[in-house]
Amino acid sequence: AQSVTQPDIHITVSEGASLELRCNYSYGATPYLFWYVQSPGQGLQLLLKYFSGDTLVQGIKGFEAEFKRSQSSFNLRKPSVHWSDAAEYFCAVGARNRDDKIIFGKGTRLHILP
Amino acid sequence: NAGVTQTPKFQVLKTGQSMTLQCAQDMNHEYMSWYRQDPGMGLRLIHYSVGAGITDQGEVPNGYNVSRSTTEDFPLRLLSAAPSQTSVYFCASSYRGGGAFFGQGTRLTVV
């Protein structure tokens, strides 16, 4: 069974600074990998996904993530954050088998300082 | 295109009552799932389905039942509500490798 760890519960960065949110996964093969964002009181929006091929994945809102097989990681990055990026971010891992089960991490809440 | 539709959006139940959360998708996705979201716990998978007539348990299945008679619908039943089931429930549909498409959620309070 797959699992996901997001080591940081809260992250605070200044507006305009760069951002990296960490995600480590456990799975017996190469999984599907996803990052979602949830603004307060809202649903979940898919930021980006890794399916296969290029390990650097571009997403919406200027986000990118890099799949590193050797480190079992899929960290999310943004070169310059905006106040509107304040939200909770979830990493998720999907199984590459019949059931396509998707398991989520516990999330990282991003705070932006003006 | 409605995507994933959940009803109701809010619900208050008394301990011991039963109810069904409705979920429908119009994207012809073969996979559907139910998650619950609690503070500090992320989203935990309750039950999922790989197609009509096929369901399986997720991480936290106790106290919940599901069925999938059609591709479009995947209701979640609370058999006898308990305060520990107070949560926000999300239904999702997906296709292989595509990631989950979520409904807007149901906020359930059990008193």
C-alpha cells in the first residue's frame, strides 16, 4: 500500500520569496504523483501531476514539482510567492494498478508574510 | 459540465441516526472515491470503486457503507452516526493516472 509524508505542517514565507514544499512517498513501483491546493473553506484543486516521462512537471499558477526516484520525493516549488498562494497544499500518490487508489498526505499550510 | 456533484452541502445529525451522502459525476470516470477531511489529518480514504458493481475499503471504512450501481453515482451511507464522524466529506472521481476531481464537500456535524 502506498503512503505519503509531508514533513512540514506549517511553512511561512515572505511575499516574493521562493517556496519549496516537501513530499516523500512510499510505493513499490513508480507511482502517479499529484499536488493539490485548498484555499480556506474551498474544495481541492489539482495543481500538477506526474504521470511519466520528464521528471520536472509544470503546473498551474506558476508551480512546478520534481520527481526524484532515488529520494522517493516530489517536492513542490514556486520561484516567487504571492499573497494569494496562502492555502493548504496536499501531496498525493496514486497506485499504478487496477484500483487507481489515491492516498493523500496530511497537508502543509502555507502562510505568506506581507 | 457539472463535474462531481455532492449533496447536501451541510447536515446536522443526532447520534444514532442514519443518512446517505449523495455523489454523482458526469465525466464518465470509472473510478470514484469518498474521503473525509479532519484538521491535521489530511484527506483519508473511506471507500472507493473501480467501476459499477465493484467497491473496496480504504483507510477508514468503519461505520460507512457504499454501493455503485451505475458509473455516475456513488452514495455514502452512515449506518448509525457517531460524533467521531463529524467531518467534511469529499467525493471524487478519476480516470487512470488523471488524479482526483473533487466535489465541493459536505460538512457533517453529529451531535
